[in-house]
Amino acid sequence: MNLDQDLNKLTPMVKRFKLYSGSSNPGLAQRIADDLGVELSGLLLEKFANGEIYARFDESVRGADVFFIQSIVGTNVNDMLMETLIAADAARRASCRTFTAVIPHYGYARQDRKAAPREPITARLVANLLETAGVDRVVTLDLHQNQIQGFFDIPVNHLTALPLFGNYYNAMGFDTDNLVVVSPDVGRAKAAKKLSDMLGCSLAIAHKGRPRHNQAAVTGIIGDIEGKTCIVNDDMIDTAGTLCAGVTELKKMGAGDIYVCATHGIFSGPGVQRIEEAPIVECVVTDAVPLDPTCHDDKIKVISVADEFAECIQRIYNEISVSGMFGADMNL
């Protein structure tokens, strides 16, 4: 073999882009694909008779930059996690160049520390699993705690829906002198301050205790809410018990109209019914979590994060700064 002749036959590497969707949020994945002007590539996801998950890419991914869109959420949340891990393993074994897990909703994020003896730190466990499966990068949205990024040894692009909420409420034309953004607890205060700055209004912070999971009680509030239109901002709504109890307390304290916005509308169990019965004018969530069409309520409005994810994916693929999407002021 003439090595010099063979080397002359080598062609420069051409980057290849492949976009795939898991089972949890195909609607958002399609909207992202439409924004990017590409087709979702084929990925077979099936279950064996015993419930084990099978994945196979329909075409070669050798040398490709693979982006896999999957929210780790839903009644089969563990299946959604396993789909992501198995897809990453399949792509790696098929010699993809990179595998980026686009995770609009990062499951198990609420277990980010040991709040009691003998508890797991499952947010870290999920990070370990993703890395072990071969994920090169994670793109996610409004983590329950920003410090979860530190659980990874790979790059994490942490996006936020705050600009979407800011644009949405600015378009409603509220009287900013009579408007206040309410943080549901001290931990959310920094994000709520960012939103209040976008709207040019004041900030209030609720103080609450949490006697057990999915339950909390508002014991006081820092700031003036009496007679004012309130926008309560949180990262997620699950059963809505904590949220609705807090909203009821705000009303007792003299709040005017109350609006709610949250990035992740999970609405487990009685969540939608509680929103319907609570003194809430409107609840805005994003499509990071698919809303069950059978659990519809006129108070709930969904805005899309597809444009944001599409731009982030495009920047990553073209090796352009992702932080430039928001500017330095959006560091949470």
C-alpha cells in the first residue's frame, strides 16, 4: 500500500447536522425543526414486550453532530430518561462526532441536595448517567437550581424563559406603578428581580415554609402588594398546591389581580383544577413540558420556547457564543 497516495484521497471533513426527537415532546421538537428549516431525522423508538426500550437510527450518523430533543417529564418520566441514555449510546456506537442532549425540562432536578438524612441527590445521578451514556453537551431551560450545572463535567447551556415572559407582559400594557413581580420564595428572588427589571416595576418576596413535599405555607411577604397587580413567577408548577395556597394568601394580604407565569407546567394530579379554582386571572407556561390536551383550562396559556432552542442549537453547531443570545445581564 502506498500511504502517500492513500492520504491524497482523503477529503476534508464536512460537518453534518442531525436533529432527532424522543417521545416526550414531539410537538416542540417539530417546532424547533421548522425554525431551523430542517427535517427531523428518523429514529425508531420501541418497547420490547417486557417494557425495555429499543432505539435505532434510520440512517448513518457517522461523523455527524447529533442533537436529541427530549424533556424528561411525564407519567413515564423514567422511560423518557432511558430513551435519552439509549439514544446517546446508540449514536456513540454509530460513531457520531458529537451528541447534544437538548432537555427542555430536566427531570429529577428537585432532588438537588440532601434535605434529610439518607436521601439521594438524584439531579447529580442523572447528570452522571448522561455523561456515562456519551452525551457531550446538555442544553436545558430554567433548572430548578442553577447550581445543577456544576453536577456536570461537560458543557451545559442553561437557557431561560424570562425574556419571553418579559415580552409577553410588556405587550399587555400594565400600569407599572401598580405592578409588582412576586417571588414565591427567597430562592427564586434573583430571577423574579430580573423579570421586574424587564417590566420596570417593583419586586416582592414571599416567605414560606414547607411541611412536606408539594405543600408549603406563606408566612409573610417582603414588599408592597396591597391593591397591586401581582405577577407570580416560578420555575415550575407540579400539583399547584404550593402555588395556589400562596396565591390565596396574597389575596388575603390585599393583592389585586394575580397573574402567574412558570417555565415548566407539569400539572400533575389536581393541578389544572386547582388553577381553575384559585384566584388567578391567567397562568402562562411554556411548551418545554407538553400540556395534556385533556387537561385544558381557559386560564392556562402556553407560549413556545422553540425559537430560543433553535437559535441555541444553531449557535452551538456554528460554534458561536450562546451567551450572546441574552447578554451578560441574563446570568441568573
